Amino acid sequence: MILQEEFKKSGYKDLLVGDIASEYEVKLEDIFDLDQKPKELLSIFISNQRDELFFLLDGGMADIGSLCDYWDDRIRVFTIINGKSKEIHKLKYNIVQLIVYSEGTPDRSREGNLLISRKIIIKGDMTDKDRIVIDDEEVIELPFHMIPTDAFAPDEEQMKRLSQLLPEDEGLLAFMEKKRKRVKRNEKEGVLDKSFGEQDYEMIKGWLKK
């Protein structure tokens, strides 16, 4: 699936497109020099409720640790400059660095560092950075992603196979449906022997042999 489309389906807007930043009262010049946009910055998505901000970053442009530190510094400055803004105050504790890598295995330990911003590191095909392709197991890392209800639907084939395992004998079915079968208790020479009746035992034995 396309990462940018997942954001759009969930109502997020890209602040780097058109006049959306002004519409949402976010001053991009407080984040970076408008004449020199950082190459690793691909998008800045804001939620429709204006309470979440995602910095979409290219993890192939720099070491993951250095990238996280660099953007934590920028985000900290941005929140300080806009400390009195009610709009930015709503975002302050819900800012995420979403870092996408395409090769190798990055150090994911930074995901545990929630200071300044949360970090999420996912793998994607960055051939077209405007349409980043990610797998299903990666998209579930996005906190706003809703897992389709059909993902929880019962497996019809497995249900069929399980039903075939149930006994066909009506007597045995009735036996299995009882809440509890009281077993016989026989004590002989100090040893307690618990067993089903011979008829019940033969029914179960016959079913298991099939």
C-alpha cells in the first residue's frame, strides 16, 4: 500500500502542500529555512483534529540516531517559539518522527526514546518518494491505521476441517455436550482409580481411531 495515501484516508493533510500550513496556523519557517528545505524531510502530516503531527523522514539520508537527534532539536525549537500558541499546544505532546528506510537493518533503539517526539521506524520502497510503498506488517505500526474487520473473520477452511474432526455418533456427541461427566472412583489397595464407564470408553476409542 502507499504510505501517503494511508495518511490521506485517515484525514491527514500535508503541511508542505500549497497553503495548508497557513490554514492550520503552522509557521513552517519556525521549523526550517523555507529556502533550504532539508532533503530528508518528505512531508509533515497534520491530523484533521489538529492534535497530531507526523514528520515523514527519509532514513537513507543519514544515520538514524543522528537524524532523530537533529529533528528533536528542530521540533524542540519549534514548540518553544510557539509556546503561547493554542494550536501548537495541542500538538506539543503528539509529534512523531516517522522514519522510512529501504535498505539494511537500522538501529531501532531510538523508538524507545520519547523525549521531545515519538519515533517510528518502518521499511518501505523509496523508488518514488511521493508514493512510498509499504507492506501490511509495516502499516500496522501507524497508530491511526485501522485493521480491517475482515482480518478477524473466521477462516472458513479451518472451520470446515475442525467440523470434520467432530464425531458423527449421536451418542458420543451427546456425551461431549454434557457440562460435566462424573467419573467412577474406585479405590483399590490405596490407589484411586478414575475411569469412564466401559461403554463411554469404547465410544471415545472408536472415534479417535477414525
